[in-house]
Amino acid sequence: MAWYGAGTLRVDASPLFLFAYWGIFLGLLVVVFFTVLLDIRFIRLQYRLGEREIFHSTLGSEDFRRALGQAQQQRKEAGDETPEG
């Protein structure tokens, strides 16, 4: 629309027409930026949901917690009190 306007709009055109033309152009530009912001927020939301799902399927799973508890219990029974890391 900006490219079309530069080639076809004349200086002697009606001020009302120019105002309407550029008003529509700026309005559509604002809509585009708003859509981009919404898309970025949606992508971030999908990323967080994926992280949460991965956490719950690995570290958050009951099997993993049970295995971790058993490993800690075995370490205590063996007398190994040194922290790993």
C-alpha cells in the first residue's frame, strides 16, 4: 500500500482522501504488529507447555522419584554420606 501510494497519490489530491488513505495504511500496520506480538506470545506459551510436559514425563514422574528415593536409601545404608556433584 505504501509502494502503491508513492506512485499514484498526487500532491493535489484531496486532503480527506490522503488522510483516509494513510489512516488505513497505519491502521493495517498496527494490526500487523499486534498480530506479531500475539504470535510471539503463543510461541512462548507452546515452549513453556513443552518444557512442563518434558519435566513431568522425566523428573516429575512417580517412577523417577521412586528410583531416586531407592538410590538415596541404598547410599545411606552403604554409609556413603558424601554429596555428589
